[in-house]
Amino acid sequence: MSQTIAVIRGDGIGPEIMDATLEVLDRMKLGFDYDFVEAGLGAYEACGELLPAKTLEAISRHRVALKSPLTTPVGEGFSSINVELRKHFDLYANVRPAISFPNTKSRYSGIDIITVRENTEGAYIGLGQQLSEDGEVASLTQQITRHGSERIVRYAFEMARKQGRKKVTVVHKANILKSTSGLFLRTARLVAADFPDIECNEMIVDNTCMQLVMRPEQFDVIVTTNLFGDIVSDLCAGLVGGLGLAPGANIGKDAAIFEAVHGSAPDIAGQGIANPCALLLGAAQMLGHLGKEEDARRLRRAIVSTMEARDRLTPDLGGTGNTRSFGEAISERVNG
Ligand code: ATP
Ligand code: MG
């Protein structure tokens, strides 16, 4: 049976990078079918809804979506379509790889770190958010559950095993946040015991940030709670040269959405010069998720060798190519 993927072409540079990405995937002859659905500004203009029921239905039917950046118009119902998608499908794992590519302006080479961030609890879900009437005191409830901790840590270990990775670092602040981070850490230790083939270590979040900057090669997979994961994954993106090469996956039990971490970049939209790599790397994550690890590697290798050769790169990478030509250069390399 062939796999159908829900495709959201998105706003701003979204359609341009999606076209380039699908062209590369087509060249790989993976046998996918695409179900094109809308969300964001495009959907709002077409049918007056930011997140049409048809789109949600397509994602839940196909279980896998590839999504370009979306623009959420200010003051139209909800604050972010991405957050809404995450909530709707309970996409609890935010998986963000940071890989070094040749010829980028980064401080390190040889980095290959995946941050697995818990996406549904902790400080970021607005629980108990309050401001006193005089505006002097603000508070918020941080809630961590054993269930939430268990499933994110298990996801990280299973992913590590599937991808042949060697080590998972559990990042926490249990020395200070004794109840919340403490529960996360204790749960993580129990889960780690089920994976004797994978090395597990623990690191306090502040030390993690310093270690990442000083000796990033010691990290393989990082698993952590929502707020720490947000910060640490951006730090990792910075280690390898910024958001232009940063993909992300949002994974739940019943659906998974793959995307570029960057936004819709309205400043360069329509010019055909956006770098398609982040979305292509999101597509590589999708291939791994679908059990096509070898195809995922093939796609990443094609991107690496295109960058090594400086072949038709987009201006953000210092090249004189454009979205289409960069995509073509990668396409020419995906089959060996
Ligand atoms: P949004 O409101 O959708 O987040 P944004 O303007 O914040 O849009 P970002 O994607 O966050 O856009 O981009 C920040 C900067 O990085 C912009 O100057 C943008 O042009 C640049 N940028 C982002 N993505 C790419 C890309 N794929 N290729 C080239 N430049 C990019
Ligand atoms: Mg932005």
C-alpha cells in the first residue's frame, strides 16, 4: 500500500520551499501520494478559516504531514496555528536534529545532536497563569506528570535505538526544581533501565548549556522538558549555523507533523531565493519516522555533498543559486 502524506504548502516562502522539497522526494522514487490541504493565511483567504476541518481530517487519516511555515494573522481566534495543531493531535515529542554541514558559518564541525523536547506540559502550557490586580505579582503553575515524562523519555530511547545512536543525556534541574524536574528525572531513570544497550547520563540544564558550547561532541541525543528543550534546541541550532538548516518533527501517538523550524520569512517571499534545506531535512526525519532510514540517509548525504561542492546554493549560504536550482542540485545527487 502506498503512503499518502498530507502536505501543507503554507505561507510566505512556504510554497517555494515545498515545491523544491517535493521535487527532490519525487526524484527519490519513494512512491508517496500527496494530499494537498491548507492552513494558515492561505486557508483563511480561501475559506475564512485558519485551520479547516478538512485539513485536520486529512492529517488524522494519513497520520503523517509535511508542513511549510504558516502565518497566523494577529487577532484571529487563536494565537498560533502550530500550537493548535500540537494540542489537537497531542504531538508530545518535538524532535530537533542539529547536524553540521560543510561550508556554513558555524563554529564547529562534526556535530550531530538530536534534542527531544517534551511538548505538552511544564511551564509552557499556560496553566494557572495569573497577574495580580495591581500588576505586581505574576504566577504560573508548572505541571509535570509521570505519564508525560515516561512517554517522552521512552520516545527518545526508542528513537536512539532505531537510529543506532549510542547515548541519551537526560537534561534536568532536579537539584532546585525538586518536585517537577525531580519527577522527570526519577521517571527517566526507570525508563533508561529498559535500554541497557544505550548509554544514559544525566546533566543539569545550566551545565548542559556550557558543555554544549565548549564540548558539543560529547552529546548524541538529549531528552528534556518543554522549557529547557526550547532553549537547548535553539542553542544546538546555533552551533551548526542557524535556523536555515534546522528541521523539526512534532510527533504523537496518532499523527506526526514534519517541518522547518524557521518562519514564513515574508521579507524574501516570492523571490524564489529561500533555502529549502530545513524543510528537506524535515522530510528526511519523516522518512526515518516511516521506517525508511536508508532513504533518510540518502537524502541527507545528497544535501551534504551539494553543500560540499557549493553547487547552486541559495544566497543565505553565500551562493548565487536559488530555491529551484539548489533543489535541482540536490535532486541530481539523491540517486547515488
Ligand atoms: P514568521 O513571522 O513566519 O516567523 P519571520 O519573518 O519571523 O516569519 P523567520 O523565518 O523567523 O521569519 O526568519 C527570520 C529571518 O531569517 C528572515 O530574515 C528570513 O528571511 C530568514 N530566513 C528564514 N528562513 C529562511 C530560509 N529558508 N531561507 C533563507 N532565509 C530564511
Ligand atoms: Mg519568526
